[in-house]
Amino acid sequence: MRVVHDPSVGWISDSWVQEVEPGRATFSVLRIPLDYAVSYRPGTRFGPQALVAALNELSLYCTDKRVSLADARFLDLGEVDVVHSLEETHRNVARAAASAPPGTSPIFLGGDHSITDPIVRGLMERSSERKIGLVVFDAHLDSREPVSGKEHSGNWMHTLGDVVDYDAVAQLGIGSYLYSEEYMQRAESSGVMVWTPYEIRKAGWPQVLERVVDHVTGAADCVYVSVDIDCVDQAFAPGTSASNPSGFLPYEVIDAAFELSASVDVAGFDLVEVSPPLDRLESTVRVGASIVLNHVAGVVARRARLEQRAESPTEEVV
Ligand SMILES: [Mn+2]
């Protein structure tokens, strides 16, 4: 069945462009259909196309935050070339991230979580003068030691340690009964700020996000945001390789994506681990698409606030 859109609403599907339009908030979108670095069940190679299809069913208005995305444009950078060698594929990812057009805010649609390592390296090359911190939403620490010949998506946080300062990293959503005490201690003693869903609910989201932003921006100039959809509870996001009970509710991550991007300079954003073959009623991919758009809405809101401040510098804009 073909959905007929009311043209007066304004849809994401009408906002995909081939060139940067001056004056517009433009997001460069790169699709990375990779799934053979996944640690458990494959299928994320179908994530990017499903996410784009889900995005195309959405309008350009964020009702929750009353933010219009009418001026947002999505520069389609296409798909990264995924080849049999993971090393070569990662090189392609890094190259593509490094060449995201200046002035655009890059969004990466995965794909398994192994892509975050080469993306961050590529973005560091793209703007080498700025130090990048990380805010990661994930049920997993992804800090395992790489095992030769068994490279998988569970060690990118470990491998990024040679270029990222862990004092500028926060991981939100780590699940219970997935790691030993030693893993948590190692993460926290290396400088990473770790929050479990339970701890966040006890402390309150606004307070936690404030502390996360303080932590990360205290040691970095800008922030890369990575969202592994398995941070969302398996009741809402079953379509992922390693789904989890006791994860976040969808709206918690959807809202946090907005609040973060509205308050800090985001160097790039990824949404990974959506696996359509494991999904049910497209619920996982729709949660993922909403998270992506709330990130977009946050960037648009921050940009509008900065422009307003530039126009009336004497006024205090909160
Ligand atoms: Mn994960």
C-alpha cells in the first residue's frame, strides 16, 4: 500500500537534497549497511534502509518541543562501501566521515556498533582542532579486549582509547548481569562516567544530563553522540542483536537525544544496531527514527538559540 501524504504537512521525504543549501540547517546522512562485526545475531545490514523508510513517514514538526524542522535539509551521502574485509570497510567509513561536507552536521545510520570507532577517527580528521568527547547510549560497555581474528562490535570503546580521552566519555544505559564488577570498575577508574537506567531514574534525567554534559565538556570541545538501540528495553526494541530487559523506555532516549543536542555542540551522531529481520511490527526501527529526529530537532533548536543570541547580544537567552 502506498501512503499518500498530505502535502500541506511537510515531510522528511521532501527534505532530502543532493547539495548543501546556504542558510539551511543541513545534516549529512551516511548509511553504513554493515553487520558482520556484530557479536551475536546479524541483520543490521538492513538497518539503514529501514531507518530511512521510517524517517520518510515522519513530518517536520517536533510537537513535544514545538520545534519546526521545516528549514532542515538532509544531504544524502549515500552508502559506505561495505566489503569482505572489515578493516577495509572501516577505512571506508573513516574516509566517508572525514569528508562530510563542512557546515553540515553528520548523521550515521548503522550498521553494527563497530562503525563508531572509524567514524570518530574520521571526524577527528575532519576537525582536528577540536577535541571530541563521547556520550553513548548502550546496554553494553563495548570495552572487551579485541581477540585476533574475532573482531566484533563489542570492543570499539576499547580500541578508541588510543585517540579518545576517557575523561570526556559518558556511557548511559548499561544493563545488569552482562558484565563482571571488574569491567565496571575498569571503565569508571579510567575516567568514563557510567550510568545505569536504574541510577538515572533515581537521580532524575535532567540532573543526570546536566552532570553528563559537565563531565564530557569539561574535557572536550564538542560531543559525538552514539545511540545503540539496544539501550531501549527489549519490549519496545526487540529488533536488535543483543536485546535487553530493564532498558530505557523509548521516550527517555528520544527526549535525551533532544536535550543533549540542544545543549552541546554535537560533532556527529550515530544510530546503530537496528536489525529489521529481528524486529516486530517495525517498533524498533520507529523508535530509532524518532531518536534520530529528536537529535535533529535538538540541533535545530540550539542553532536557532545561537542565532537569536547573535542578533540580540544584550538579551539573556536561556
Ligand atoms: Mn549494545
